[in-house]
Amino acid sequence: MTRQLPLIQTQSRLSLFWRYWLASSLSGVGLSIASVAFPLVAVVTLGSSPLELGIVAAASNIGWLLLGLPAGVIAERFALKRVQISMDLLRLLVIAAIVAMWATGVLSIWSLVVAGFVVSCADVLFDVANSTYLPSIIDDDELEQRNSLMSATHAVASTGGPALGGVMAGILGPVLTLATTGIGYLASAFIFSGFPSVDAAATGKERTYRSLIGEGVRHVFSHPVLRPTTILAAVLNFAVGAQAALVAVFLVRELDVNVAVVGLLLAFDGVGALIGAAIATTMIRRLGSARTTLQAAWATTAGCILLAVALPGWGLSAFAAGSVLAGAGAVVVSITTRSYRQRETPPELLGRVMATVRFISWGCLPLGSLIAGILAQTTTPKISLVVIGVASAAAPLIFALSAVGRVTDLNDVEP
């Protein structure tokens, strides 16, 4: 096993992990509430069209395309704690600005686009620094277990956050609901302020950003495991981004679902994520990480198709079931691939490898959102969701045809 960062040598490492977990969880709750509040501000408060909703969704994820690659170098050149706190506070300020514009009657779809863009960029830097920090407070042999716990916690936040956000939006309105997400960012920043400072492995500050970024990209694309798992994540995230842009307008305008119920339906994705986090370790132990990844990818595709064929009334159960299946599959894929990267990546490359993978995979989120918005504008949200679900089958097919698709465990393929 490869040790990415020096372990913090202190008897309070366990305490540090739980504080890390708490800070990340509080921030995650805010993100989950925002995931339903943001599109509802566009749909309900501003009366946006499907294309405008797609643009908002794209702006809210485009940070990975713009900062995904340099984020790894930035995380390696600054104290990780400083990056985490700064990005929490920046997101808090943006949320406050949205509320202020709404209160003064100047909030527009384009101000929402700009806000989504800034928050997206802050998300990128925070996420890379946060993921790079984790291996410094736990042992290598605990990575899958701790990643499963983090995924389970994220699943709980994803389940409760949208449901709570939907209920709050029905009572407070979408904008004031969005305002409450700032509490999570503020609490996260406060907790991280008490952490010891950890620098990522030295990269040689005399080297240029371009050469450092290029080294990370070459490592990912020349690696027989990182390359196919990154492509797998990219295709699945393209579908996820496309669906995220359309599910709100699909449920509200085509299936005539009220705002509070939208939040409850979106929470089923979190239920699936919680199930995925709970079964991931057992699946890996019984099937091997490679086979687990492939089966989880097929489950994600099946869920994407199922939720797209939902109908009004009892037909909404198809949306709920599809969300559970897709959420479970996506989280299992995330756990197997993320744990492999954290465990096997050389110490001096970890931040850049994490950033490169997320630049490619998460960078597909805004592309999916934008294309979905254009497709829905020319057809309907339902037809667009069906097309996207079927297209997502490319992810497990590509993985199955690669070297890792023919082995039991990801470690069975020699780098």
C-alpha cells in the first residue's frame, strides 16, 4: 500500500476524524438543501424555462471544467485547512448575496447563474482539499471503511436535505430556504479552524502549474485502472448532470407534483446512496472491487431509465425506485474507485490525481446539464430523461471491455 500523506502523529487522530466528519457533514447538509432550493428558485421564484434551468444547472457544476485541473496544484501549494475554510466562507457570502438581491427585488436568472458559478468554483477547491486531507488522519487499511462512512453520511444528508428543503420551500419559499444553507458553511469553517495545518506532499514550487498539471493528467491516462474508472465516472456523471437539470421541471410541470413532494421524491436518491454505502464493503469483500464496480454501474444505468418513465399518481413510485437504484449504484462506484486512488496513488501526486479525475468526471456534469436543457427545449423533459438513461449504458459497457472489466479486483491489474 502507498502512504499518500504523513499521518498526523497525535493520539487525538480519532477525535480529528470525527471532527472532520462533523464539519463535512454540516457542509453536506447545506449542499443537499441547496440541491433542491436552487432549482426551485429558478422554477418557482423566477419562472425559468427548461433551457434557462439547464444553464443554471450547468453554471452550478462548471467549476470542475475551469478549476478541476489547477485545483490539485493549488491544494498542494497551500495549507489544506486554509483552502477548506476560505471556500466555506466564500460560499456563505454568495448565498447571502442571493438573499440580499431577492430582498431588494433585483434577483434575476443571470444573477443566479453567476452565483451558481462562484459556488461551483468554491466547491471544487474545497472538495479537492478536503479529500486530500482525509488520508492524513487515518491509516491506509481504514480507507474503505471510512470512505463508506463518509458516503453513508452523505447519503443521510442527501436523503434528509432535499426532503427538508422541499418542506421548508413550501413554508419559507425557495430563497429563504436557500439562505439556511449558509449555516452549514459557517459551522464547517468554524470546526476546521481548530484543525492542525497539513500541507499536501511537496511538488517542487519551482515547477510551473502547467508541468505539474500535465504530470497528473499523464499519470491518470497511462494507468490501466485509473483510466477506465475515470471514463466510467465521466459517462455516469454526464447522465447525472443531465437529470439534475430536468428532474425539477419534469416533476413540477409534466407530472404536476407540488413543491413539498418534489423534495421528498428527490430524497430517494439519498436513500439509495445510504443503501449503497451500507453494502459497499460487503460487496467488495464477496465479489472483489472490480466486479462490484461493474455491477454497481449497471444498477446506476437501470435506475436512470426507471425514473425517466415515471407517471403521475402511483406512477411516481417508478421515479422513487429508479432514484434509489441509481443512488445506490453511484455511491458504490464512488467508494471502490476513490479508495483505490487514495490508497495506491504516489504521495506527491495525490492532490493532482484527485483533481484530474474529478475534472474529467465531474466536468461532465455541466455538459450533461446544458445538453439536457437544449434537448428538453426541442422535445420534452420526459423524452430527454429517457434518452439520457439509455445513453448512460455506455458507462458499464466501456468498463466491461477494459482490462479491469475482466478481473475480480482492481488491484489484480498491474499498474
